[in-house]
Amino acid sequence: MRTPDAVCGCGCGCAGEAEQDDWPEPDKGAMRFLIASGVWMLAYGGYAVARRRPRWFPLWLAALVTWFTLCKYLICTRCENYGKACDFYYLGKWAARLFPAQPGRSLDTAGIIAEGGSVAVLQFLPALATLGSWRMFFTFIAALVTNQGAQISICCRRCIRYSTDPWKRETCPSYKLAEKLFPPKV
């Protein structure tokens, strides 16, 4: 978290409170890895659910559609990086194609429930579906851990450094975790 009277100390040349345009472009290599890990986790998770528990697949697919639409409406349209190639899988541009910005609003209960519910289904349904097939289970867990580790260390780490949205600091669990793992330099 940046404070108005602190120098970042990260070597990026920033000082004090960030203007929206001061958020540097994401590293393309890191973003490729983040997106690839997300695609791996989602593709393998969908495959595992479809193969092991086909009746669960419509629920998993509904969660995926919800995450890419409703959650982007309730969260991304309210973010300072809306419309930009942001650190969160470049989804700021995706949200801008679908929905108008909501700059005066912050994350609310609906956004938390939609995000938490859809992510829980996307992550836990494949884990449950693969129980009994240890190879599939551990492959999915490896994909999940890789993706979550990449997300926290790539996009959430930069969010705690550059974000000026107070609602992220107050309500985002990933922000709070990243802040503990990667304390901002003051």
C-alpha cells in the first residue's frame, strides 16, 4: 500500500500516492506464465469434472461463465485499472468490452458472493471430482497451487504496491494475503 508521504523504494521511480497512469505495464513474461497457469487449471479442472462427474459439469461451466461475466461486472468495472491491460490476467480490457465503468462504486456483498462462489466451484468441484483417482487429483492440485501462487506473487503483489482503491485494501482477501507475504517497502 502506498502512502502519500512515502517513497516506494522499489526502484520503479514512483513516489507518493499513485496517479492512475503511474501503474506500470505488467511484465509480459510474467503475464504469459500467469495466464498459462490459469488456463491449465481451468482446462484440467473442466476435463476432470466432465470425465469423472459429468452431471457436475453444467454447474462447473456455469461458475466459469459467472466468473468471466458477472464477477467482471461487479469487480473489474469498479477498479482503477478498468479498460487497461491489468495485472489480473489482462481482464481490465475484457471487462471494458462487456460493461461500462462504475468508478464511483466499490466492491459490495454481491461482488464478494459472486466471486467467492464461482471461484469455490471452479476450484473445489474438480478436487472433489478427482477423489479416487490420485493421479488426476494431484495433477489438479498442482495446477491449482501453481495458478494461485502465480496470481498472488504476480498480480496481487503489484496491486498492494500500486493500487489506490481503498476497497481492495479493506475487503479483498487476496490483497490481505499478498500484503502479509510481500510487505510493501516504505
